[in-house]
Amino acid sequence: MKIADMHCDTISEIWKSRRAGEDAQLAKNKFHIDMQKLKKSGYLLQNFAMFTNLKECADAYEHTLSLIDVFNGEIEKNKNDISVIKHYDEIAENEKQGKISALLTIEEGGCCKGSIEKLEQLYRLGARMMTLTWNYPNELGFPNLYDLAEYGVSGTFTFDGSKGLTPKGFEFVERMEQLGIIIDVSHLSDAGFWDIFNNTKKPFVASHSNARALCRHPRNLTDDMIRAIAERGGVIGLNYYGKFLDDKSPHFSSAEKIARHARHIINTGGSECLGLGSDFDGIDGDMEMKDASQIYKLVQALEGNHFTGEEIENILYKNVLKVYKELL
């Protein structure tokens, strides 16, 4: 079993734990992802997101750089088992050497502060995928979810998908395509999604989003969005978070619920538009798949829902690799 996962927040968890005085390591830890868990499930590739909360950082760009330092340090400490990739061919080379591939991604384009030069520097540092937003408006565009804390309503989010990319956002998207930074529309507003679709040429991804037809959460994709990503040759990463799986019991994440989203997305967009985007270490709640060592539970659920062996392989890794082959 090979696995390619487009999104986790493990590096942020390691960073936060160290700030709290704990000696967190990628080799082995209490989180959803560590080297032992990845190897147990046979991971081929893991995207590691550098996540920045704009409201909690004095300098979002410097925070992103500090996360990249943690990422590089952990990869170096585990260099016999994992290696960073910047180009597609390196995935096969790592596999030959028995190594997992690690892809550096950016979650929150606002870390660039609207500076193309900072975007280019992140590319030079190895970033190969980036979300335009997280849950706050920034220089590039608007999210579907607004954190109302900035308006004095602590911990409350509202849905407004009507505002898309800014002029600077369009400039960034153009440069990202030129550089080879994969555009990630997860978290982006509905209007921003269509701005991407209508103003880009290459495939793009929703690295950790599900189907809004099954769960009305605004972080999920409409059927039209699913078809648009598929039409462009992109891929959608199944998110394991309970709140993105089920409106009625959002605090429980099961493999069966994930499989239902998989079935809907494939029925809507075809068998080549779906991959994995666990959101491990960025999600909480009661989870049937406790960590990355238990992906076999998802495989069993897919088999139980009559997915073919070819479809399961496509979901687990082949569809992601196909997009990466074109873009990296």
C-alpha cells in the first residue's frame, strides 16, 4: 500500500510543542504523524504545510521561515528515511532508496505580505504548493470562513464566499504558475475559486477539502467546483475532519464517512480527480483513524463501498502523482 497525502500540520505542532518546552520530534511523537506511523502505512509522499495564523504572529513571513527551519531540521535528522523533493523525478529516486518523499507547502498566502519577492524566496527555499488564504482576508483574497474575532465576536466564524481575489492575488496566481508553485484553493472563497478557474491554465488542487453536497460546511466544494477541478486535471484531497464530513455528527470522523465523500466526488468528477489530504495534526475530535498508521481502515471502507482496486490505488497515491508529474 502506497500513500500520498497532500496536507498535514505536523510541523506546526512540533513548533508549538517546542515553544511550550516539550522535545517534540518527527521521528516519534504523540501526534497523528511521525516517521514510525508513516512507515507502518507505507507512505510514499507526505506534504508538510507551513501554517501561519495571521492573528497570532507578529511577523507572518518570519514565522513561516521559522517553520521551514524546523522542517529542514527534522528532515535532516531523519535523512535515512525521508527526503525533501522539489521536482517530480525525485519521488521515484527516493522510493528506490527506501525513503519517503516530503513536499514543503505553505498554508496562508498572507505570509508573503503581498510581496512577489517573498513568494519567490519561498520557492527557492523549496515551497511547491500554497493556499491563497486561511480563515482571514489578506492581500491576495478572501476565505469562505471569516473569523469574527477581529470584530469582537471571539471564536465565531461566518460564511461569505462572495469576495474573490484581489488585484495582487491575480498577480500572485500568475507568478505561481510561472514558478511551479501549485495553486491550492482549500480555504479560498467560492468567488476566489472561480477567479482561479477562469484566470489560470494549469491544473490546481484543493489539498484538503470534501464535498459540500454531503456536508454543507463552506470549507467543502460544490459539485460544480469538483467538476471544474476535474476538467482542469487537478485533484481534491479527502479531509478526515469530522466537521467537514457530516453535518449531523460533526465531532466523529469515520472511514465510512470519508468513503462516502470519496464516492460522491468520483461520481461527480471522475476517478482521476481524487486523492488524500488528511489534515492530520490540524484537526481534532473523535477519529476512527487515530493517526497515519491506521490508513488501512480507510482502505477497508473503500473496499466495502465497492471501489475497485484501481480506483483505490488512484485515490491513495496515483492521482496525486499524476498532477505532480505535470506541475513539479
